[in-house]
Amino acid sequence: MILEDILGKSSKCSDAALASVGSFGCPFKFGLPDGIILLKKGFKVPAATDFNKAYLLDLIKTGVAIPLLNSFSFEPINEDDVLETSVTGVNDLARKGLTSLMFTYKKGLEYEKAIEKLTSFGAFDVLVVDKMGNILGIDKSGDLAGWSAGLLLAKSKTWNTGSESEGKAIEVQLTQPGERKSVTWIEASELDFFAPTEIDGVNGTYLSFADTNGAVPPAASDVEISLQVLANDKSTPIVGLVTSDIEVRLGGVVTAATVSEDGNGFYTLSVTVTAGTVDVTLHDSVDAVDVVDVSGILFSGSVSAVAA
């Protein structure tokens, strides 16, 4: 769906000069937050964009968006407005209070290590996604932007206590109270995906030079490279990779190679090996990024060896 046709679809209720507080035709309510999608600071989705799953996955592949969805729990942290009081008891507003959003994830140690790397200040804007897949953001002259964020802080790990399982939280502070008047949304019913369950981040992989009989290190003058691609658990095979998903560098130079799938995560790369460093990387040759899309799941990974 084109963004300008679905963004804030019932927002006309608030367009009138006077406060239009009638409920007729304005049923949208945002639900329990499920998580956030980080966007590079200042990025906006243009109004003419066909906002679908493929578009969002492309943003993730290129590093523009980082989804942190499927949280275990959510806690809003609302600061009170700061008031100044005169000697006669009259209040004046010093500043509006800020809001922070804290999400806890229970997805294992690899996930916890990944979100630890996200701690930063002012690097991202954030879209908020609820459990139904509705998306809440900011309207920037018809384009969709995220809420302006300041500190993004990965919290300390919580340990398994016997009654509670281990997990890790991440907290993000929204720094521009004035944006609240420009809040907009995309209803899940307008999208071709159900965001909390279908949109995931980039998955790491374990690449090794091997075939079904074991390790096969590349050697100079070989005309084939044997490659095994597994998920990070080093047991689940990654299948469905094609020639445009794998890049081979010989001595640092990109070299054309044809990829054949042998099944169960094994691949044969047809290329004449030269002496020196051999690098094999999962690489999208169309988007020119080291992330590939296999049936809607994103993967990255590489392996190197020295051929003699």
C-alpha cells in the first residue's frame, strides 16, 4: 500500500480548527507495545513509498532499520512535567516531562550480546509497534518518521532466579515532547505483514570450508570451493542460497563464482582458486550489502582461509 494512502487514516478527526473530539469514524486505538524499530537518525519514509514487507526488509538489509520486536514485557517511564511555583502558589511550566520506553527480551545470550552493541545517544529515531502489528510514528509533512530518541541504553542482564528466567532490557528516551502533536500511525490491517511475528533482524551464520565428508580447505589451483552454511547454533542448515547471494574474494579481489546447492547447507562454488587469502561472504549483489534475503529471512556471515 502507498504510504500516503494509509498513514494516519482516521487523522481527519483532529484536522479541524476547533478540537474535534467526536468519536464517529475515529475508532483507531494503539495497543500494548510489542517493541520498536530503530531508524537511522533523520530517516523518513517518503509519502509515495509502497510500504510493504519487501520495503521494510530492504531497510533492515541496508542497515537503515533495526527491528527489536517480540518483547517479553514493556514498561513506560513517564517523567512529570517540571513546574515552577510562585510565592503566591501560581504554577508556570518550566518544561514538559520526557518519556522513556523499556522493553525486556528473553531471547538468549546471542540476542543479549547484540542489543548491548546498540547503546548510544542520538543515533536513532524509533517507530513503536504494538502486539497487533500497528505502527506508531511521527508525521513529517506526509512522510513517516520515527520519534526523536536520545539515550538508547542496554540495561544490565537479569539472571534466572528459579522463578524468573534470564533476560535483558533496553530503554530508549523520547526527547521531543513537541512531536506528540504530530503522532501518526499505520494500522496493521493496511499492511501485507504482521509486524511482530514476520519482521526480524539480521541473523548471523556459521560458514566453513567443508563438504559432507568434513573440512575441505581451499588450495591453490582448485577449481571448486566446498562451503557449509549453518545457523549460529552450528547445526541448523541454511538452504536456498544462490549465486547472487555469495561473494568470493581471492587476494582481496572480487572473483566471479557460480554457486550450486548440494543440500543440507552444503554448497559448491565453481571458481579457480589462486594462492593467497580466500574470503567467502554472504553478499547481496543487487543491494551491494553483506546481508542476504532467503525466503524473507535475513542472514549474514563470512569465512576466510589462506590457500597455498
